[in-house]
Amino acid sequence: MASRLTEVIFDCHDLARSSNFWSDALGYEQVSSGEGWIAIRSPDVELTDEMLRDAPQSPALAFVLVPEDKILKNRVHIDLTPIDCSQEEEVQRLVELGAHRIDIGQRGTSWIVMADPEDNEFCVMQSILE
């Protein structure tokens, strides 16, 4: 058996701002926190040993307080696919939540590159409706 992806970790300066943005973007809720970290997860996922073994699941996102600034482009990023609106409507919603479009040299692509409030890159793919 292989391992399961259970969490994706974001380094950040502002735990509340980062976790709130991604909670709102994905419809997640805070599930745990501690000194210098917050984890969010899909509200319909109850993490049990059985679930880890047997069921597909969305990974949690965890935000960890770090002192250093982001300097370079992320080597890993998240792709979001709108499921109930157009790609452009989702981009606008994410902008209203605090994201912004960025240019990393992409040309003629079907996805839109954005950055979250802490400048972590992510892409918005074409909607399943398009």
C-alpha cells in the first residue's frame, strides 16, 4: 500500500489571513491549531485510521508561522478547478477574498496563475462547466 496525502503545508507570516483565505476559497473549516500553526480541512471529512486506509479524501492545509520572507517562485503549487461557476467568475471571487493575478511568463494557457495573500502561487483551471 502507498502513503496518503493528508496535508499540504504553507509557510506564512499571518496565520489568520492565510487560513481564512484558503478556508473561504475552498469551503474548508479550521480543524486544529497550536502555537504557530493552524490546520483547515473539508468539513465533510472525518479523519480516522479507516478513512486514511480506504477512502479518497481532500488533504488538509496547514499554515505554519515562519520568520523569513518568500523570495522565489514556489516549487509546488495548488490547482483549483471551479465546479459551479465559470473560470473568470471564480478568479473574481478569489480576488475579492484577497488573491491577485500574477504573470510568471505563461502565454496561451487555459489556466490563470494567481497568488494568495502571502504570494503563494496557485492556478485556476477551466471550469468543469466550460
